[in-house]
Amino acid sequence: MRLLIQGGRVPDPAHGIDGPLDLLIEDGKIVQIGESLRAEGAQVLDASGLTAAPGLVDMHVHLREPGFEAKETVATGCASAARGGVTTLVAMPNTRPATDCPEMVRLVRDKAALTGVNVLPAGAVTLGQKGEQLTDFAALKAAGAPALTDDGVPIQNLALLRRAMQEAKKLGLPLLDHCEDRDMVRSYAVNEGTVSQALGLPGRPAIAEELQIMRDVMLAEETGAHVHICHISTARGVDIVRQAKVRGVRVTCETCPQYFTLTEEEVLRQGTMARVNPPLRTQADVEGIRMGLIDGTIDAIVTDHAPHTAEEKAQPLPDAPSGMVGLETSLALALTGLYHTGLLPLGRVLALMSASPAALLGLDKGTLAVGTDADLVLFDPGQEWVIDKNQFASKGRNTPFHGRTVRGKVKYTISQGNIIYMEG
């Protein structure tokens, strides 16, 4: 199949390209980039007025299958990803059973194979995510796992975690790290502060996240392992990573749109829709996250896409599960909150959502270079639209952004030269 994309703005942060160019795609690869290209017999896609950027790489997604298909399936999660311009994603291992062996990695990959979205299941660090015994890292890597994580179940056994870092370093695998001290946060619903006090609820203190970031940064410094801090949410947490990077520690980090867009006050307005782990923090923390994005301390923007059923989220705030969906809104929220406000240039926003996470995982993705996979998102960066959860492809409707007006609309998503989403 030959596809010619004409007339779009082509920003490729990985190669410093940004201008009106055409792209010619053959057999799933980009074969030519230039002005006024011609290709006899090719399907022509008019991208006038659109931006043609590398397909987004989301390195933190919960697809829920197997075990929790009422929340999401691989098929619905990938359809949601395609609608949001995501062509590659890393699926978290907290399924049932957990993705803690090569067979489970292959199961998820096989289920995703027909969707057009490149799904890379992360391998669990410990068997069953129980924090007791390490998995076979080499076997997980051989099966296609790009990284290791116990995600929402932070490892408390420091001797085990240190050994995990040592083994992961030998294999060149990053360890994706959810940083919260379990004894301090328990199953609490909101940030410890004015909102938790107003609601009369115990809170999840920021220090619980920051202490574990400091702990794991120190272990990364000692072992030389690549530790990646998941969904960082506090200003002081960002500063810990910033200082560690100055010392040359191999630590990277990610954040999500909710942490540079919303504060803990959203819980008072939207209840369980605004319950996430780690929780929404203060305005000072939002500013700290934005500064981390501006100065380069934060390496990636991800979604932590975490669908739940309506029945689960209808429970009282202390009992409802944490998490929100984000695959279909992340690009628009990032453009609205960072690009259209002048905080970041367009190329930097796109790099945080494509080239940078791809590089962290060692993937040949996130670029539009000749010879690479033709993974693209075509979007109108200025188009206003209203987020409507009832239009999501995801099974999850749990978003605090329902009804919000945003700018930046995905028109086409292309994976390995195939159009896997087209608006309408």
C-alpha cells in the first residue's frame, strides 16, 4: 500500500524538522519526506491545515485484560488509543493473572496484534506483584517486555528492590517505579491537606511519594540502574529528580495531564471522578510540575489510563477505586494546558509524548525519519471541542474532564502505514 500525505505541518522533534512537508509511505514505512511529492497510484491524504506528527507513545496504560474485562479489554483500550493518536503503548501488568511470565506477555501482544496499535506489555518485577520473589527478567525481555514494574504495588522490601535494580541493569531494562509508601497512604482517597480536612477523611501525604522517590533515586545512584518515576505529582518530588539528574543519576520521570491541570479542589466538585493515585495535589504542586516540564526535568507525558466501571465509581469516595481514563484526551489536554498557554512550544509537547518516551524505552518509534515505521497522528492543533465521555471508545467513562472545552483535535491516526482511526 502507498499513502501520500500532502500539505501538513510536519514537526519531528527527534530530527529537528518543523515545516510544511509531504510524506510518502510504502509498505508501512516512511520512504520519502519533501516538498510537492508525487507518487503515481498512491492514496492521497490531504493534510492541509493539519499537523502530521509522530504517533504518540504512551508508556503507562492499564488495558485491564485479562481478568477485568468489565473495565476494559485490549480491543477497546486500543480503539481508545487510536482515537487519541496513540500508536504505541506500554500495558501495565496488574491484570489477573499478572503479567509476570512470558506466556502472559505473549497473550496480551497476541490480543493486540489485530488492533493496529503496538502494545508492549511491561513485565511485573515480582511474581503476582506480591513483592516477595523476583520474576524471570530475562525471559520477560525475550518475550517482548520493554520494562519492568509492579506499578500500583510499590515494593517495600529494600533488599529485594536493590537486587531487582541490579538484575534490571544487567539486561538494560528500565524499572518503572510507583512511589508511595504504602503504610502512609493505605487506601486513602485524597491528598492530605485542606480538602481532606474539609471532607473529614485521612489523606495521602505528599511526603509519602517524596520519601520513596528519594529512596529509589539513592538506590539507582548506588546500583547504576535506570529508574523511571511514574506519574510524579509533587513539586518537591520533581526537585529531587532534578537534583539527582545534576549528579548524573540515571533517573527519569513522567507525569500526566491531571497533574499539570487540576488541583485537589477538583475532588470537592467531582468526587470519585477526581480520585487518582497519587492524588491531585495543591496549586503549588501544579506549578512545580509545569516547571519540571519547562526545564526538562520531566521526561514524558503519559495518561495512566485507568478505566473503571460506572458502578465502581458510584461508590462513596473512600470506597471507590482510584484512576481516570485518558487516552482520548491526553493530546488535547497537553496542547491546551501547555502549548496554547505558551508554556511549551509545539515540538516540545510532542517530544514529551512521542520521541522522549520512545527513547527511554529504547524503541525505534516517536520519529518520522525515512526508513522508520509510518506511525503518525494528524491533528488540528487549534480546533476547539468539548470532551464528551459518552463518545469514548474506551469502556471507561471515569474522567473529570467531561464537558471541558479543549483545543487540538485528532483527525487521523496511522500505524505502520494503515489508517486505524479517522474522525467520523
